[in-house]
Amino acid sequence: MESRAGTDSMEPSGPKVLKGLTLDVGAMRRLEELHRNWRLGRPRSQRLMLADCDFRRVDLSLMDFTDAYFVRCNFERANLRGALFRDAILTGSVFDEADLTGAVFERADMRGTMFHGTDMTRASLAAADLRKDYSQEGSSDSAPACRFRGARLEQTTFVGAKAISVDFSGAFLLESDFSGADLRKTTFAAAQLQQIRLAGAELDGADFSTAAVDEATRDQVLAASLPIGSAPRLTEAEIRRRIGDHAQWVDSLGRAGRRLELDGFDLCGFDLRGVNLAAARLGRCLLARANLKQAWLLAVDFQGANLSEADLTAADLRGADFSDAHQRGLILPGARTGLIPGLPLSTRGLRF
């Protein structure tokens, strides 16, 4: 259902929740004005209260939603640069692949909210509640906390945030500040952490075991007596040798050479243009910013891999499995997808 400014549902007729609407930028500007009047105690005002509404790909940049109510709303791929959500209620909402550069979520209730592949550069989530959303159906064990899988969190502030059980798998974190945050049982699987601040953070049960971290971050984690791993990284020469062995394995149908199996390895930034990796096993591999232009990637296992900002231009992806892979900023022009002729294998899990 499309809503436009001027319809009855937009008029201030006392507190009520607007549900199930698809709203464009014009409608949201009208609602923002009514909401601002409500916050200032002016006439012709109404608090912004929305549930199960659709804002996909809408430009809401620089809008002020302080104290607003957005429950289970969909902001997928929306432009929210510089938007204000201070003290807002956002439980169960979806911000996947949205642009939240410089957005402010201070003290917001964000329980169960999703930010898969979202750009949150310089965003502030200070004192926000990112814990599990127990209002959703299911057991308390299955209730979701916030998920930042594959998100870009550069200079992002989480000071004092309640982040128990939050999922940062595959995220890129640079100069992010978690000072005083509650990070118990939080996971950073396959994430990249550089120059992170953890002063005063609660870290009991946090999982850094498969994260790629710099020395300063490693020291902070070890000081909290937590195990921390480091994804193994091969030299350029060793990578080329193994790719050569794999090419022999492919050409000989497995009778010579050796299949490439690099599950969990760090290949970030490697130049793999034009190589033949058909049927390689690269699950949970760190491939952020890798150059895979024109590569042969038929039937490759990328399950759970971090492919953020990897370049797959004109690559052959037929039969490849991208299930649960982190794909923020994945470059795909000219990539070939679909079935492998003669085999029941099709490209899976790839988001365009």
C-alpha cells in the first residue's frame, strides 16, 4: 500500500501506530514534520509510530527520527546518511546494506535489529541496547540479538552499549570504540579488527578465535584472558604453488596435483586474477578486497567466507556456493552465474 502526504492516515488524530505501509520520501517528510511538532509540544503534531513498514531504497538522509517508533520496519538499502535515531525504538527492524554513514543511534532500543553488509562509518551507537529481542516468537535461547554480519564499522562508536550476544561475524572494524560496552558472549568470527578500543568493556565469553586482528587489539583481548586466533596467511609464492597444484588436479580430474583447501585462511587483498579455482574449498576464508577478476570459480565452496569488497568482475561463478558468505560491496559486473552444464550444480546464496 502506497501512502502519500495528504491522506487521512497522515493526519494527527491522536497517538496511533501506522502499520504495514510502503512509504516514500514525501510521506516521510510530512511525518517527520508532525513528529518534530510533537517533540516541541506544538499543535498539529503526532509522534512517529510505525510498525511493519517498508522503506527499502528510500532516501531518508539527514532526517530527524529522535524518539520515534519503528518496529519490524524494513530499511534495506535505504540512504540514511546522517539520520538521527536518538532514543528511538527500532526493535526487530532491518537495515541490511543500507548507508548509515554518520547516523546517530545513541540510547536507541535496537534489540534484534539487523545490519548485514551495512555501511556504518562514523555512526554512533553509544549507550544503545543491542541485546536479544524477546518479543519475537520462539524460545529465549533462539531470540536474536543485533547482527552486524559483514558490516563496515569504521570509526563507529559503541561506547557503553549493551551488546550481549551480538554478532559481528565478517565485519570490518577500524578504530571502532567499544569502551565500557557489555560485549559478553559476542562473536567476531571472521571479522577484521584494527585499532579497536576495548577499555573497560565486559568481554566474558566473547569469541575472537577466528578474527583477524592487529597487535594492539590482540593485546587487549589477551589481557582479558580470552583465546584469540589468527587466520593463517600464506606467502604469495606459497599461494601460487598451491594454485598450480590445484590446476593440475582440475586438469587431471583428480589423478594428479592436489585440490586447493584453504578453509579459514586469510587471503585478504590477494591478486588472483584469471586463476582456475574450480571446485576449491574456501569456506570461512577471508577474501576481503581480493582481486578475482575473470577467475574460474565454478563449484567453489565460499560458505561463510568474507568476500567484502572483493572484485569478481567477469568471473565464472556457476555452481559456486555463497551460503552465509559476507558480501558487502561485492563487485560483480559481468559475472557468470547459474547451472554448470551436465551437472546439477547452480550458483547458490549470491546476493545481487
